[in-house]
Amino acid sequence: MAGYVVVGTQWGDEGKGKIIDVLAHKADYVVRFQGGNNAGHTVVVNGEKFILHLLPSGMLHGNGKCIIGPGVVVDPKVLLKEIETLDEKGAKTDHLFISDRAHIIMPYHIKLDEVKENARGNKKIGTTKRGIGPCYADKISRCGIRAADLLDINIFKEKLKDNLNEKNELLTKIYNEKPLNFDEIFNEYTEYAKKLKDRIIDSVPDINQALKEDKFVLFEGAQAMMLDINFGTYPYVTSSSPTTGGVTTGVGIAPNKINKRIGVMKAYTTRVGEGPFVTELNNETGEKLRAIGGEYGATTGRPRRCGWLDLVVGKYAVDINGLTDVVLTKIDVLSGFEKIKIAIAYEIDGERYDYVPASIEKLQRAIPIYEELDGWKEDITSIKNYEELPENCKKYIKRIEEIIGCSISMVSVGPDRTQNIFIKEF
């Protein structure tokens, strides 16, 4: 049995897509377990960039069976467009399947996401307005529409009717918006159902049987630890659990079936959207990190907020996820910095914090306690062997390991799938 999970340890954008792509060539299954098309995984293959929002990042190898799991919320319009794009590029797509338990994003979810965010004014959360939160809200309220419902058009019709009646009441009476048209939505989604019906499967027994047969199953999350609905910087979070714990509920497997828990950590920190960010650099250094690292959202195109590596967050991610390995990405971006800082603790109201407090108000007042290390000037993007890295770069890696209490098994020194240094095998 070989169940591997890859998760983000910060606020997303750590480079999970690339790491999943690297591992996927030997996977029998690649399974996405949460989130929706608010995620953006960028994978570079032979210099060509692919940005995947819903499709598992392992799609591009075309070997293992790729599954969008029960914990994912699916916008069928976006999904079909991504499949079409890969087809046009000559990539294999017939190995993609969707769990019949996955919930479906409807037009009213997207509209409600938009009007609710606009109504918040200066208290906005920073949602991508793609209907993710409202879809998860319907799931929890037990009125959601699932992929299984698309297989019976009469069931789908009744559920759509009930939902749209309620949502139109909200849109017209609370937000003063125009009602959505039932026939337009029904006809549109009927066409989606025809195109997707052969891909909708009961994934739970399939995946569990694969694990019993000792097949390699790779589970991939979207977003990251600090956007977790339970443990992130609430309410500036996503609507699901992108942690290793999210695999069990988002796929339908037992915790003991996960053998390797790999956390992807960027060598500095970035964040898209609103919310506290203790090590944020609103200065020339932050601008330099953004420019060199190309820090713009894969999904939204928004400039990412940049700052030094926060290892209070790093330790928190190791503990919550029970990480067995860490992959350090984009360390090449730090080449040329004379000094590099690492946050090892926070000071809040004169008190030292070695952990991430739940209170957003406290986090907003937090001052990072830094440790400063010497940088390096060498270009490391073509290095394949750990021993060839500059001494100060190796010291930086070792110091991170010491602070977070977890081994760094791989270092990424560039965007392409070949630009990696394996310190030890996963």
C-alpha cells in the first residue's frame, strides 16, 4: 500500500503542481481531494506552461487514473474547457474521472459569491468569486447538487427547481439583483451532463481497492495549510480542509492508508488576497521577491503579497499535517540577496509567541522575530546535486530543517519538472 499526499504549508502558490507532476509518473492513481477552480496549479513541461484549476496536476503524465474526488466542488463549464484545452495540445484526457459524490457549482453559487463579497465593502475576504464558498455552504446545508444527480435528469430538475426558488428569493429581496432563469440553467447543465456522464464514477471503492492492492495512489490538495477552514487565518480562508486530514473526508479513505505526507514550502512566503501576513514586506525587498519569483496568481493574476519565510507557520504546518517530508521550492529566487531572514517567533503585545494564535486581531498586531542568515550570489538553477549548492544555501536549508523539525527531501531550483535536487528519496 502506498498512499502519498502532497499539501501546501503556507497560503498556497508553493509549487505543489510541479511536485505532484514530478511524482505522478510512477502513480497508478492521482486524486484531487478538495477545493475547486479557485485553485491554480502551474506546471511547466519542456518550457510550455500549463495552468490547471480543476484537473489533477498529474493529468499531464497520462499514466495513472486521475480522479476528482468527493471533497471537490466542480464547475462543469470550467472542467470541460480545461479538458478541451488539453485535447487541443495533444494531451491525454480519457483517464480523467469525477466522483459521483462531488458537488456541482451552479450559476447561483457564482452570483451569490459575487454579491456577498461586494456587500462586504472594506471587510471583503478576497474570494475569487467562483462560487466555491456558496457551493460548500449548500453541501453543509444538505441541499447541494452532486455529480450523481446529473446522471438522472429528473432528479436534477427537481433539485435545481427547489434551489433556484430559494436563491432567487435571496438575490431579489436581499441583494436587489435580477432572478436567474430556470430554463437557461437547466438546458445548459443538461448539456454538461451529456458530456460528463461517462466520466462520473463511484470512486470510493475504486481507490480503496487500489490501496489494498498496494498500488501507488497520489492525493493532491489545492490551496494550503493557512487557508484551511479550521486552522487557517479565519475568516480569510478557503471553504475546505487542504490538510492531510482533508484526504480522509475528501476521498473516503482511512488515515492509516496515508504512508507519506509531503509538505511543499516556498523558500520565502507569499499570499494572495486579504488577511494577516506577519512577515509581509511592503518595500523594495518585497517588490524584488515578486519580480524575480513572478509572483502573480495562477487563477486570478493578482500580484501576490511577498515576505520572508515564516517558520512559525512552517512548524504549525508540520504539526497539523504530520509531515514526513518537506519539499523546498523557489529557493533559486533568493540568489543574490546579501542577507536572508527567517521568522522564528512573533512578538504580540510584548509577549513572545512560538505558535500561530487563532485570533486574527492578535496576528494583525504581531511583529516577526527574525533570525538573519548570510545569502549567496551564485545562480543555482542548473545544479542537480545537493553538495554543489553554495555553502550559505545549504546552511539555509539545514536551519529550516532544525526549526521545523522535519527533513527537507527535495529542493526545487527552477520551474521546470527537471530542475530539482533530491536530497533523499521519498
